[in-house]
Amino acid sequence: MDFIVNTLTLTVRFAVTLMIASMGEMFNQKAGIFNLGCEGIMSMGAFLGMLIPFTMIGAGQAPWYVNILGLVAATVCGILLGLIFGVIVITFRAPQGIAGIGMQMFGVGLAGTFFRSYIGGTQSIVGISSMEIPLLSKIPVLGKILFTHNPLVYFAYLLVPVAWYVIFKTPWGLKVRAVGTHPRAADSLGINVTKIRFQSLAVGGAMAGFAGAFLTLCQAKMFNADIINGRGFIAVALVYFGQWHPVKIFLGALLFTFAQTLQTQIQIFVPKFQYYEFLTMLPYILVIVVLAFNRKSNRLGPAALGRPFNREMRV
Amino acid sequence: MMNNYKIAYKVSVVVIAVLAALLVGAIIIIAVGGDVFNTYWIIISMPFMSMRTFSEVLIRMIPLLIIALGIAVSSRSGIINIGAEGQMYMGIIAATVLATNCGSLPKIILVPLCIIAGGVAGGLYGFIPGWLKAKLEVSELLSTVMLNYVATQFFNFCIRVPLLDPTEKSGTPMSRRVAENATLTRLFPGMSLHQGIFLAVILVVVIYILLFKTTWGYKMRAAGASSRAARYGGINVSRYLIISMVISGACAGMAGAVELMGVQGRAVAGMTGGYGFSGVVVALFGALHPLWIVPASFFFGILLYSQVNLQILTSVPPNLVKALQGLIILIIVAVQMVISNPYSMERFRKRFFAGRKKQNIRKEA
């Protein structure tokens, strides 16, 4: 019983990282940009989320505003990296897949470089600790699973309906979808394709940076050079899995985090289990299987995904 | 004959790109409190200090070259293989099994056998994303990355349980040393350069011939250039996608076997050392052409070797090299687009060459 409750509690808490990153990637892809650099942006976000509390306070308990400052710095850095990626793939119209790999290596390498020279070795921080909501957390089982998290978790879950509303109910969301589906038609209606794509990259970058900082502040509470460890790529895959819909992406994030949490929990509860590498593989294999059996969803995606738009070109 | 202004345009774009890369690199170095010129000087000059350091560059160049050749094949066929890291691990596992257990075979048989085993294992592992892409439309970018993580875990499991060296008491997971008959002989005493360089040279020729002188290569390039047109022309695109991915994986697997038999001597955790991703950079830097990949891999061999020197000689963390590689990819893809853009070339001509047209004509006359 403990095992199940623990796994589910941690799933609810840790799903935030994947969910936010994936939601950001969804904004990018809705506008037609395939941003494989998510991993790199998350790395930089994770690093800044660690750096600011660590340099200001040290390894001890940081006051809440310092942690928030870390989150804000990570978000701003995410926006910057997203815009840099935009310059490469929108202004220069570079192929997005390869540029994404470049962004990933750049982000991970840069975070590693700064980490080694500003922090040195692996250090842990207290981060943002979870708190129990009075009354609600006393509900048996469900109370622990749902109501023992830090405020950021609830804020993050609030972003699901917000993202849905923005994408499907606001003029800006409509423009984003138009730009990702048929940029030429959008352009002919006076929508500035370049501008909308840059904006969506800024939003996506901000969310990726935030997700990275959440990872270090609330989940891992430490940093090392490969802390993201494929989460950025899984976030990209989740967008396909969730068929570009915020709610489905949210469910997908829960599923994948469950697979990840399950394997760490099995290692804790069943220490004699010899073959834990196979458990670690599980989420990654799950991604491949899901992508393979979900190919119909490829057609649900934005029609102009991955295609640079050139206004001067004739079709 | 290319026009003067076209050459001038391309050269100036490349020069600006190189300067931009150096500048961003310099900013990063300053940000971590390093000495810019000293750092760059160490990166460039250390390999040429002695024959020993030079051969250190060459042994890093060998796996890079082999992997980049494979990636060039797959990229030309329209599928980007960023799973070389995982394919390399699979190759290492297969080669380790043979090289540690079949020590009684004569060297002339065992060495090629191990390399082939590595190639087959890597090729099979490359088959998976190729097949997934061709038949189920799974993006190869995602599937290869995921397979990298799967292969890494599988490799860690192998060296921890089935292939573990029973005599190793420290608890570090590693395989037994490869048999004497399975090691690649070092070419010069006191230098780490090994026979693997011959395999690399042979593969350059083989891949060049494959890509540019055979029907297979032609069909692959056609499929990569425009899959629709190729299909219209009667080429079975998905078949050549899979074949190119298998070749690409086989190259990575062989690179793994060579790294095992020539450098490490046993399978240890993390032994691919990022060669798989660097291979992508090398292939791009070499313009996906087997002959250009040779100098490109040499250049990146220098960069990878500099990680060692940066660690010893400067305060700049070796992770800088990874950031630089990412930066180089970003700049290359942007530059390629600028170079192939006829509009900006025309603008460049009008700006800088319009006035001199008359002089040129006079000269030619």
C-alpha cells in the first residue's frame, strides 16, 4: 500500500516537469516549429534554478523569493534560447531537426560548462519543499496523493486549462494554429507569420526553462551535467502522443512519469531486484511503442510542422 | 566557372560564421573566467606538440570518421541518424563477447570477426529506427534518441552482470580485457595510434564508391533529395531508407568495436564518450561528403582531445567543447541556408561588385 501511494504521490508531483516542457513544445509545434532543442533549454533552466539559490544562500533552506528568482531566471533564459533558436530556424530557415540537435548540444554543454566553473561538483539544495494543505491532506489515501505538494505543482496544473484556453479560444491561439497549419494562407490574411512563430518559440522556451528549474528545485534538488537525461526528448515525443492537445498531453505526462517513478520506487522498495537497468529502459521503450502504434496522430499534427516559411517564394 | 562574386560571397559568409563561433566561444570562456587566447591556443597547438599528442588526436579521429561516414550515408538518404551512440554500444557488446571468449582463434581471423560482429550488431540496431520510419512513420529523430538511452542501459546491464570481469574486485562494472589476439596492434612504439586507422581509410573509399559510383548510392541519394520524385521514378524509397540506416548503424557498431579493441581494451561504462553526437557534427561539417569528412573528423579530433588538455592546463571546464559543437551545428545549418540563398547573394553582388563589373570585363578581354 505504501508503495502504491508513494508512487502515485511522486507521479503527481514529478509529472509537472514533463508536462510543462511538453506544453511549451506544443506551442512551438502548433506554430509549425519542431524544437528538438527543448532538452538543451531545459538544461540551462535546470542549471539556473540551481545556481541562484545556491550562490545566494548556499546549501541551506532558501527563502521562497530566492527560489522564485531562480525560476524567473530560468524562464527568462528559456525565452532567450528559444529566440536564438528562432533566429536559426525562422530567420535563416535552417532545417529544424538538425538545428534542434545543435541547440540541445549547445544548451547541455553550456549548462555543464557553467556548472563546473560556478558550482564545481554535485551539490544538493533544499529547494522548494512540499507542504500539506490543511484539512484536504487528511483525506485518507487521496489526501496524500493529491494535496501534499508545494504550491508550484498546483500552479503548474493550472497551466493545463490556461494552455487549452489560449490555444483554442483566444485570437492569438487561432493565429498560432493558422501559422502552423497553412502559413501562406495566414500570411495572406495579414498575420505576421514570423512574429507569431517567434512569439510561440518564446512561450515554448519559457515553459521549457521553467520545467528545467522545477526539476532542480522541486524534484531532483541537485544538479549535474546530464540531469535532464532525455526528458526534453520525451517531452517532444509526448506532444505526438498527446496529439497536440493540452489535456491529452497532460494525461501522457502522467503516464510517462508514472513509468519513471515506478522504476525508482521498485529500486527503493525491492533493493534485491537485479535487473533495474531494464526498468530504467521502460519509459524510453514506451515512447517508441507509443509513437509506432500512434501513427494516425501524425496526420492530426500541424500541417506545416517543420517547414520553414518563405514569403518571397512562389509555391 | 564560378563567378568571382559568388566565391567572394561564400568565402565571406564562412569567414563571418567562423568569427561568430569564435566570438560566442570567447564570451563563454570569459564568463567562466578563463583566458580566451590561452584557451584557444591550447586547443589548437597542443596536438602538434609531439608525435604522442598527435596520435592522441588520430585515435579520436578514427571512431569519429567511421561514425560520420555512416551518418553521411543516412543523411544523404533523407534520414538523420542521431542514434550512433546506441549503435556503437551495441557494437561494443557484440565485439566484447567475441573478443573475450574466442581468444584461441588466430589474430588474422579474430580481429576482422570482432569488427564484423560489431558492425552486424550496430546494423541491426540501426535497422529498428529505419524500419520504424519507413513502415510506421515514426520520426527517426525521436526513435534514435530513445534507442540511445535503451542501449546505454542495456550496455550498463551487460557489463554489470553477464560480461562482468570476475577478477575485478573494486566493484566497478567492466568486462574482462579483450584477448591478446583481438587487440588492434599499435603502429609505432610509445604512441597510441592503432591499426584501426586502416579500417577508417578503407571505409572512406568504400562509402565514397557506394554513394557516388553505385546504383544503390544513386538511389539512396535520389530518395534523400526528393522522396516523391524518387518514388515516381520507380525507386523503393522505404527500402533504401532502411538500407541506409543499417549501413549507418553498422559503421557506428564497427567504430565501437575499434574503440574497444584499439583504445580501451575492455568494455567500461561511458566508453562511447559522445562520439555518436560528435559524429553528426563531423558529418555536417564535412558537407556529408566522404572525402571532406576526413579533414572534418581531424578537426573534431583536435577539439575532443582538447578536453583532456583543458582539464589539466586551464580553469575552463571541458564541457565547453560540447557547447562549441552545438554552436558549430547551429552556425553550419544557418550558414548553409545563407550560402544557398540566391537573393542575398544577388544583394551582395549589387552592394560590393556592381561598380567593378567593367574592370572585370576589361581584364577578361
